[in-house]
Amino acid sequence: MASLLLSECGLRPLPKISLYRGMGAPLGKPLGSQVTLPKMDLCLRRREAFFLGGGVSARDREWGLGVSAPLKVASVSEGGEAEGQNFPSFNPGAPPPFNLGEIRAAIPKHCWVKDPWKSMSYVLRDIVVVFGLAAAAAYFNNWWVWPLYWVAQGTMFWALFVLGHDCGHGSFSNNRTLNNVVGHVLHSSILVPYHGWRISHRTHHQNHGHVENDESWHPLPEKIYRNLDDTTKKLRFNPPFPMFAYPFYLWGRSPGKTGSHFHPDSALFVPNEKKDVIVSTVSWSAMVALLVGLSCWMGPVLMLKLYGVPYWVFVMWLDFVTYLHHHGHEQKLPWYRGKEWSYLRGGLTTLDRDYGVFNNIHHDIGTHVIHHLFPQIPHYHLVEATEAVKPVMGKYYREPQKSGPVPFHLVRDLLTSLKYDHFVSDQGDVVYYQTDPHFSSSKGKSE
């Protein structure tokens, strides 16, 4: 049943893809035409590497491309309006009147610069806060202190995950060794297998917005949805269960897909990635052993208070944030298949969110659209880069609702989406979430 829970990321073989104008298509080829490139010449490789890599050195550029965005993106086709959708003024599923190059050109050059010292300063800040909170909670050891500690520490665990997430994208620094060491330390400390996650999350970015190939809270085709048992549907769509899905997903993925982030022979990975997966699984196991040892030394109840409860708060943050970056807008977001999908159009279906006082704490992860299109941009430049591209994107950028100090409004968006966004049609290359009225009505009665 764990395999039937929702996912945050995963890996599938990439579909055959082609270039479109603005990303290296030969002159004379119409927009959306297929380009056969058995071997890209050196000039084209350099052009695309600079385009996606931000102008860094050749070795580091290769690393950045390997962990963030694909070298090539799919073609953009004209049309794409889904049946049954009425768009009086703006069709979000239509091809945009701009290309990826125009968005990139609007971003200030310094936004691409990765400063390892600045990145490490955020790591140091978060680690000091984590240990300070734990020391304070253990010292006071009072019934009213623990709930405050759990919320604060769980939020800091989530902040650590975001920094490890930057390591996985190569946006932490241009040094692969530094990225891997810091990523392993941060992610292992919160029981995330770094390389297993990194590889599958990379594929999420390379296939964002694709019904079959995306792995971050991707929609279920109707056929798969109809075959789910009632218990699985309740776990998937009834809060708070979806907010605890991530650890189970790491072991078993989501409906219709198989594999584990811990096993080197999993279908998630190709042969040359097995050693990386083993290293991450060993690191994860070492953290589990450390937690068991500390439980024997300090007592299981204290360890549950200090680590166990904050861990599940972190999981809730992770599922909450990643879900809302792809769902819950008042206007339905398109999902794509086949020739209608492209890297650009898929990225434009992601959402920015305002998390109030938590924006700085979790390193502006709410600026998600520009991160999806250019994941090699460091988190401390995302806000500026987003402001710079808004005039280019126009209505394709959905301005997030401003939050008060605590983003209570996002809870409403989450509950509404879980109630109405159940599946997409098995047919069509541009589709939108549909509602199962029988499941929605049964939820209403149970609530």
C-alpha cells in the first residue's frame, strides 16, 4: 500500500525530445519541427551548455547540467486547448508567445553566480539553530515547551532539506565534491537518501508537467484512479494522510510505478549510478544506527521528543510545500502529454507561493517557477530573478496570494485541491484535473 501513496520525485526514462527555436534549432526549421541530431557538433554543445549552465567552467557546467535541467527540450506545438475548458481571456494550456531564451535573457547575470561561502553560511546558520533549539528544549523539558519546539525544529529540518536540495541541483556551488559532502550530511541527518533523491528529483525537473513522466505529485490517469481501492483513495486524498506520504514514497514510489530510492538495482537508476546510491543508503543507515544508539543512551521517550516528532513535522512541510507548488490554484493548471509537452510549458504550470515569515527560514523555496525553469540559480537569487522575468512571462506567471505572518490561506488551497483534483483523462495531450463526484460526496459525509 505504501507504493500507492503520492510521490515527491522519481525517475523514468526520458522521452525522445527535440530542440525548438531559441534553443539551437537550425535556421529554416519551423517552430515545433523535429530535429534529428545523432551527434551534436561542438559549437551547439557549447551554446546549449552556456545557455543552461550560466557560463561556468566546462567541468562544472557538465556537472550542473547533469543535476538540474536537460540539454535539450521538447518542441512546442501550436494549439493545445483541452475539451470542456472555457478560456474567455487567457488559455493557460496554449503555447506561450515567448521562449526559454527570452526568459533567461531577462535574468541579471549576477543571479547565476554561486557563492560557496554564502551557501555555507546558511548551512552554519541552520545547524546552529537546530542544536540551539534541541539544547533549549532538553534544558527546560516542560510540557508547554515541547509543542513549540516540535514546530520550530520540524521547520528547521525542512530548511536543512532545502539546502541539501540545492546541493543536489548543483546550485549550492560549482564544486561537485562540496555539493555531495554537504548534501549527504544534511539529507542523511533527516533520513533522506541523498543520491537516490537527487537522481529522481532531477527527473522530476526534466519532465515537470508531464502526466506520465513527472514524479512530483503527478496526476493519476483515470484508468489507474478507477482501479485504486477505497482505502488507497482515502489515504491519497483525505487530509492529513497525504501530508505523511514522503517516507513511504521513498520505499515504494507511487501508483503505476515501481522502485526504491534505497536499492541500487532499482529501476529508478541506471548502472553507473549504483555506487552513488549505495553510498547514500549506507549514510542513511548510519544515521538510523546513530538514532538507535542515542535512544539507548538518552532513552526512547526523550529521543522521540527531540527527533521523532520534529521529523514528522518536517515530512508534513515537505509534502505540503511540494504539493502546493503543482496544485491548488483557483484556475486549473494544464498537464501535458506527447507533442504538446515541452520543458518550457511544463515549467510554466508550477506555482509560486508566499509562506509569510517562513520564506526566509526555508530559503525562499516558494519562488518555485524560476527554480523549475533554471534550477542552477542559487536560492538567494531566486526572488530577484523572479521579479526580472515577470514582464516576459505576463499572464503565464501566476502571482501568489500575499500571506500574513502565518500562511493559513494555503491550508484552504490544499484542502480544496485534495477535494476536487482527483484524476486526468486517459485521452488528450492537454488535460486538466477532474473530480470524482462519488468520492467527493463520500468525503463530505465522512467529514
